[in-house]
Amino acid sequence: MDPFPQPMFFLAPSAVQGIGVFSWFPVAKGNLIFPYDDVEDCVLIADPPPDGPLKVMVNRYGVEAKVGISIPSDFNRMGVWWFINHSTEPNLEYVGNDIVAARGLAAGEELTIDYRTLDADCNNLDF
């Protein structure tokens, strides 16, 4: 077994906003991008924290749901999925709880998802 797994994605400046996630290789429609089981580095908080650096990070990366706000368990060791930008014409989608390619992706293409699909009861655009 190769001790150095091939990277699938990389972070780079985004034309959408800030930093984005990009694919190293072409990806076929329907291919699994991030299985739900791999997104284990999050915790659920009930309310946003008071003003300060933590509030800025929660506002930037928090995913609102009707049961609370999911945030990275360690902002210093975040998985690349936390950097996926929003699009109204995304190339990723949720199927069950997994994130899959909504269409074929080119090598070097930025990955995007519609934030409004993260929880049907929450917008996640105004969070």
C-alpha cells in the first residue's frame, strides 16, 4: 500500500469567493466526492458565540440546521470540504448524506454546491 495517497483535491484562490476547492483529476457524474462518514470533524453548537474571532469563524464556516450549527471541531485542522463555495448552478449535490458530482468535472475545476440544500429548513446564505 502506498504510504502517500494521491490527493484528489486542492485549495486555491477562487473566482467565486476567497479560497475554493479544486479537483486534481476529471470526475464522472455521480462519483462520490465526500462520503458522509468522512465528514467527522464537526461539532454541533446551539447558538452562535458572542462577538470575537470565534464568531467570525462560525459565520464563515458554520452550516446552519434546524438542530443547531455544525462547525469544524478544530479550526486549525479543517478538511477541504469546509472550503466548498456556493453556486446556484453547482457541480456537486447531496444524495442521501453524501456529496457527489452533479455532472462531470474537469481537472482543475472548482467544486461548488448550493448552500440552500445543506438543510431544507435553513438558507445558509444569510447565516
